[in-house]
Amino acid sequence: MNYLEEALLNAKEALLEVINSFIENIPNEMLQLTLFIQEPDFELIKQKAHKIKASFSIVGMKAAADLCYQLEISAKNNSLAEVKSIFLKLEDQYESGYKELKQYKEKIMCRI
């Protein structure tokens, strides 16, 4: 295997690692966020939104990351109505992005 092929293979493997981590972890993170909103616990909502904002950013889901930021602000302001409204939008972004990411992963797997 030449250097370029090896570098590209390593890049694909690293990309798959990031995607797999997201696919494995984000469903539980979203579930926890749902529970924090149901309680409601604004401090935990703010912390979880901050944590998953980074996950969404890493995989290129900017709209979802932006919604997480808005969720942080709304939780900081103890605004349950805003939190719920933003979370509904976040769920939509998450569901569509999650499916796209899984499809993208399959494409990468076919190329390795």
C-alpha cells in the first residue's frame, strides 16, 4: 500500500470512529435531555445541551448545535416554554441528521 492510500484509509477510519461514537452515544444523551426537561431541571438541561452541542458540531450538524446553544440560554433563563419549543426543533434536526449520518457511514464502509 502506498503512502497516499494509507493516509486516506487512516482518515476514513478516524472519520468512522467519530461517526460511530456519535451514533452510539447521542441517542442516550438526547434521552437524558428529555428526562431533564420533563422534570424540569434547568441546570441539568443547560449542562446536557452544552455537552451535546459539541457532539453535533463535530459531525457538522450546525443547525442542531445552534439549537443546543439556544436551549442553554433558555434553560439559564428558566424558561420552560422556550426550552420545550426549542427542544422540539432539536429533535427534528437530530432525527434527520442521525439518519443522514448513518447513511453516510454506510457509504464510507463501502469504500474501504
